[in-house]
Amino acid sequence: MLVKLFNAVYLDFLKNGYFSENSGEVPGKLGADIEAQMFIDLKKPDLGPIEEKCNNYSEDDLFDVIEFLYDYVSKPIERRFLEYEYDYQTFDREIGKQEFRDSMNKLLCDYREGYELSEKGEILEFPEQGLEDLVLEKLPPYDPKNVEQRVESAILKFRRSRSSLDGKYDAVRDLAAVLEFLRPQIKALISSDESDLFQIANKFGIRHHNDEQKQDYDKAIWYNWMFYYYLATIHACLKLIKKAENQSP
């Protein structure tokens, strides 16, 4: 159903000239140059013509094509008559991308647990219901290189639609590394209790690898729980650190 809906929306954008600026073709045809670029960028044969091949797409193929098209869409603004057909000569790239994104998100939000095409052109999983604010909340400014940028990268890695269990594992591991970086400050604030923050990562094969660690657990479920647990903990620790800094003479 998602593929059928995508194809209908794609053909509407195609017919109305939203891919004419980059293809050099009249509306209604994607253009051989864009199809060739799609093969170069995605390294996948037999994806085009999209309207003919999309029924055989895997989920990964479909998401790749949506992200690719987002980079090439532009809204036609002015028309001209050329050899018995209408062509476009003026385009607005930003409006075209926004309209394409809005249309795709109406389809993606109802697929499985819900996805969205971001402003940067990446299809991302929706955050867990009820935890959206935690994912979107900005961290208190502290150390951009070692904290904020690493946390932002971990969130993106975790939410990417093709994020395998290995990708989710890496995201949890990255958050555990941020906590390790903050550990000296945390220890000074909460004494010996800081070691409890690392027990989950230590015992469930996240930070180290040894025979004493637990491996026989449902990783799809527990990686999600660990990710949000560590993200919330980082937020709490940074707020404690900033509060202590503000109270110091």
C-alpha cells in the first residue's frame, strides 16, 4: 500500500514539472540524466523508471528513492509553450522540497511505527510515543565536541530508518561513552551512586565484552529502553552539573 500511494504522489509531482529543472525534460518524464545519477548515487540497478519498477522495491529501495528525489525536486513557477508542449523555466527549490516532504510525510507517518522525511532529507523513525520531547529537547550547553555533538549523532543514528540492531547498539554505546566522559563531574555530585549509572551498559554487553555479561535478551526491545534511559540520564546529569556551577561562589 505504501508503494502504491508513493507512486501516485510521485506521478503527480512528475506530471506537474517538479523534476524538470534538473532533468532538462518536459513535465511527465524524469529524464535519463537523473535516472543515471540515481544509479550512481544509490549503487542499485533496476530502480528506474520509478513508476514501472517501484512495485518491486524493497523497503530499503523505496526509502532510498524518496531521499534521492528530495534532493532533486523543485517547484515550477513560470511556464512557456515549446513545440506543442508546456515547459517550465523558473523554479523554486525550497518550496518544492517542502511540498514534496509534506506529501511524503502524510504517507510515512502511517507506515509501521511511523516515519518522517526530515528537512535534511533523511527518513527517520518516530521517537517512542510519549518520549518525543526527550528526543527533541536541546541539551544544556556544556562541551559541544564531547557531549552535544555526540548525543545529536547518537540520536540520528538511532532514528535512521535503516538502523539495524547493530546501529542501535552503536547509538546506545555512544551515549554510554558520553556518560563516561561526564563521570568525574557526576561522581563529585552524587558520590558512589554514580557507578549505578553504568551497571546496565556493563552487564548487558554495551561497554565491554566478557563472559560475565548477559547476551541472551531481546535486543530490539532492550536497546530501545537503554537508549532512552541513557539519553534521559545525560539530560539529568548536565542539569545537575549546570546547577552546581551556578551555585558555586
